[in-house]
Amino acid sequence: MKYLIPFLVVLALAGCDNNPGESQSRVTKDAESYLDKPVRGMVDQRGLYKLLRSSGLVDDPTTSTGKAVSKPVIELVKSTGRIPLIKGAQMYLQYRIWYLPDYPATIGLRRVLKHPEMTLPNGSVSTGSDYTMRGNVSVNQIIGYTGYGLDEDYELVEGEWVFEIWHQGKKLIDQKFTTYWPDEEEKTELKSLLGPTKRVRVMASPDDNPDPRLNWPRIRPKTGELPAPEPTESSNEPEGQI
């Protein structure tokens, strides 16, 4: 029998070669079946993050405060739904949306944030934001981050923060965080955890605005051996995708 096995394998391979259309048809049908499933969304991880570095702040009228972080690099500190009200804390979630065709390569997603009332420096009151962003599709899915940085005193408001992501009128992501005031012991611990792991320097934007509160600092990698200054980070609603 051991001499017949190679012969049988050759016959089987020959049979496959004689029906390439059938194999291709089956692969196409399986792919169509996969994409016929409804679009789904889930949160892979959420919690308290720290900002390692960024390309600075930019004007963005779509956010709650009119500014946003550019190209943030973040690191998970603790997986949790409770976020302490301390400057420098970042609440983030990583989300996944799938059963998407690879083309078009990007799709529109509606991102909604609802948060407790905060009074901005100009006297206006904000309770959230609602805007459209682009999601990069790869291997029939989108994997991305969204979040908010607590970097100004007026942003330290207690209560529920809800992040939603919608696609074609359907809510795919719904993540709630609860902000709270930590005690002094926790504050001391958090300042150590949230401190930068890489040296940074603060570069102020040009002082061409008569209102100094609108001259936001920018964070850049620090070079050299000089000790790093105390971090003065400012970030709001940074976005990122992988």
C-alpha cells in the first residue's frame, strides 16, 4: 500500500487542477457570505491612559473645547471605567468594527461624546461633541482609538462621559466612563503613574493672541542630558487609528 499512496495523491491533485473554477467560486462565495453579515462593533480595551508624546495641539472646532491633540502616542495605565479627576489623565478606548469590505479604504464614522457640563474660558458651556471622522479599513475591519484628555482645570468635572461611534445610522460603540475626585493618597500615586516615561519639553505657541489662555503649549521629544521639566501637557479629544 505504501507504493500506492503517492499515486493516489497525484490523482487527487490532478482532480483539483481540472476544476479551478469550482475552487475560486467557493472562495468568492465564502467571502460574500462573510460580508453579508451585519456590521458589528466592540470595545477591545478601555481605561486610564497616559500621554507619552504628541505633535502638539491644533485648532479643531468639532471638539468640545475647540482644540485637539495631533498624533498622540498613549500607553494604558489601568483597565477601568472609572477615571480620576487629575490633570494629565487620559480616558481612552480601543474599538474594533468589522464585516466591512476592504474598498473603499476609508469610511465615514460619526463620533459622539456626551459629558457633564463644563464652562470654557470664553464663558460658553459645553456638554459634548458630535462630528464625522474617517475610519481606515484593513482586512475587512477598522481598529482605532478615541478618547479625551483632562488637561485643563475647567475639564475636571465629575460624572458620566459616554463615547459613541455610529455607522450609517447604527450605533456600533457605546462606552461609558465615570469621573471622580481621588483622595490625596491616590493623587500622589497617580502623579507618578501619569508622569512621562520619555523626556519631553514644552514649546509654547507664538504669543500672537491677546488672550494668553489661548496660547496653548506644545509637547515635543526632549534631547540632551538636561533634566526634564515638570510636564505641562494639554490635550483634548485626541484621535488615533492603527
